[in-house]
Amino acid sequence: MERYEEFNKSFINGEWIDGLSKRTYDNLNPYDNSVIATVHLATKTQLAEAFDVAKQAQKEWANTSPEEKKDVLRKAAEYLRSNRDAIIDMIARETGGSIIKGNVELDLSIGLVEEAINMVDELTKVREVPSETEGKINRIYRLPLGVITSISPFNFPMNLSMRTIAPAIALGNSVVHKPDIQTCFTGGSIIARAFEYAGLPKGVLNVILTDVDEIGDDMLTNPNSQLISFTGSTAVGKHIGAIAGGMLKRVALELGGNNPFIVLADANVDRAVDAAIFGKFIHQGQICMIINRIIVHQNHYDEFVEKFVERAKALPYGDPRDPKTIIGPLINEKQIEKALAIIEEAKKEGAKAALEGKRIGNILTPTVFVDVDNRSKLAQTELFSPIATIIKAKSDDEAIAMANDTEYGLSSAIFTEDLSEGEQLALQVESGMTHINDQTVNDSPTVPFGGTKASGIGRFGNPWIVEEFTMTKWVSIQKKYRRYPF
């Protein structure tokens, strides 16, 4: 079985290389703060080298046969499947995610690699469009962009890294990838190891283990990169967008969320509670798509609150490597202190806690606030923790209006027995994704994943990512002599 803590190095030009910085980073298990491994951080010079080799390697990779590209992707997926137990163990140790979360994340990652195989042939498809010029043939080609910059977060690091890396490679691009240093193994080293095993040519994928204090904005400003793919906070996304715009680089940005879960007047309360418990508390609420506001029609409000609180109170917590655990630790002590500060501030502002969580190390058990004002700071904050807010709506129309009253627009959910009406209401919710009779945490390699408003730009998933990660080129062929007016 692979020991991933031994891959505590950057992967540059096909080699595992220690960072040359004088600074190191202790990668900690958030459950007990034990050191998984110490990482020597990569420097700006090493990052520049990675972009240089990526640019050179991409030219040859772009001309590699479709079958060779597919074979690499198949073998990468094979590696992930073959090392399931070791990978899930590292997800639990490094991210604090439960065994359920680990399985979900790994399966999503494998699915992304397998779906990328279906993208490879997009580069060989040539489309002809009519011409108004006699004797002219217009052909439309897709070409690789070149080098893609990839930056992923700590919460679902493997999945959120792979959804950029696998399609980019499938479409003939090379990648320079920086995972969050807190989850550098699941977000970086394991992926590099999978593609190394698969025989990906040197330099096509480079994984840099470092942090912003060491490299500044060099991931964003390197001139060899044609697109920046980033998942993380809206504030950082705006910063990236400003830099990319100034350099005329493309971006794919999946940012923050304030996702509403709407329970309409005709909803089945028990099923809504089932969905809400999962969609609020999976991975301790540390997911961009997580339910942030539960908006319940007044006819069901008291029943929903009672049942939801009872279920939340009973969720088992503890070591994420224990299969019984649902609530594990938050990613670090800073995050749990931030969550506790949100709770205390909400109480001072008069918010009513129907269930008060407790801190055990870096674990925070569920807190549930009820009768929350939708315009309050509590309701308008992306909580990223096991803190639930429940809001009463006087009508279905008010519930939809409340759902839209936020700067974000990532995911959303509606519970109703009238599926036709639910679908029409879904179109009124200002978010990139709405799920009827389900919760907000949904993903698939074959859907247009992304948000609107302050939740991001662009769409992941096949075929939408193909448009993002390729250049469209028009080639015209004049087959008959053309006469010009002068």
C-alpha cells in the first residue's frame, strides 16, 4: 500500500523535488494535530521552472495521438481505484473528512478522469460552416489553450483539483497545479502519483507544494499560462479576476456560496429533513455547495425545526477514520475559532439557538439557530461549519424572494410535491444550480457545474469545460480563384 506521506515534495518535470525555500510546513491531522509530514516549500524560481517545462511539454503532448491520451487517463483512473483504501485513509487524516466523505470524493475524482476520456476526441472534430464567398470552405477547429494554472482549496481537494487537471490533460493542455498546502497530499501528490503511474510525459503535469507567502501572485502572473482555474473564496476570486483581466487571461472561477434550501407549503417534511441533515452537515459544512440557509414555509416550520434539531443532536462525532463518525474536525484551529466567533456574535445580536454545539479539540458539534432574520449578518455569511440557520417564510413566493436575497448564487434546493411547479420555481432562483426534492450538494462530471453573481464565472463538466479549456480556430480554404474589387 502506498505511503503518501513519503510524497511530501513538489512534482516538477516528472521528478519529485524538495522545495528550496528555507521555510517548511507541517501538514497536520486536524483531528489530533499530529504531524503527517513536513514539506519543504517550493520557491518562486521553482514555480517559474514548472511553467517553463509545462510550456515545452505541452507542445509535444498536444500532438500525441488520441489513443495515447486516453490510455494515460485510463491508467490514472486505474491507479485511483487500486489504491482506494490508502487514499481514503489519507483523506480522513489530512482533511478531517469522514469515511463517507472520502468515498464520495474519491468516486467523484475517478468519475472526472473517466469522463475526461470522452473529451479527447473533441480535438479531432472539425466543423464546416457555410460561406457567402464563392469557392470558400470554412472549417472550425478546437485547439488546446496551452498551459493552465490550477489552484484548489482544502475542503474537497482531490475532486476540486481533478475537475481541472483531467479535462485539461485530455484536451492537450499542460498544467501547473497548486493545492492548498493544508491538503497537499489529497489535493496534489496523490494526483501527481496517479499520472506518474499512468505514464504521462514529463512536464505535462507539475504540482507545486508551497503557499502564497512564499510565491505571492506568481501563479497568476506567469506569462506562460493562458487560463487560471480557481476554487475558493469570492474575495480571492475577485483578486484573480482583476489580475487575469489585466493580462487578458481566461478564468474559470468557482467561488463562495450562501445556498438556500427551500421547503414549500406542500413539501414532505420528513424527506426534507433527511435531505437537509445530509446537505448541511456532510464534511462539517465545509463545502461551497453546502446548505447555508434553510427557508421553511410557516405551515411546516415548527415540525421541521423539531425534527431537524433532534436529528442534528444525534449525529455521531469523533475520529473521522472511525466509520461511524459523521462530524469530524474542522480543517484547523483558526477555522473553529472563526465558527465560534460567528456563534457568539449571532447570540449577541439576538439570534435564538435551538441547539448549541460544543467544541472538542477541532471538532464543533452542530449548532442550530432558529427564527433567523434573512437579512441578518448570520444569514448573509458563508458559514463553512456545522452551523445551521432556519428561517420562516410566510409564503412560497416570500421563500423564493428570500432565497434570492444574497450576493451569491451557487447552488440551491426546493422541496415540493408539485414537481412541475417546482421546476418553474427553480428557474426563478438566482443560482447556477437548483435541485428539486434533493439537497444542495450535488456534482457530476456531465453537468454544467458553476454559479452566478458572486459565486463565480464559467462552467465545469463535459461538454462545457471543453469550451473553457480549448481555443476555437477558424481556417478558411479558398478553392476557387476570388476576384477582388481592386
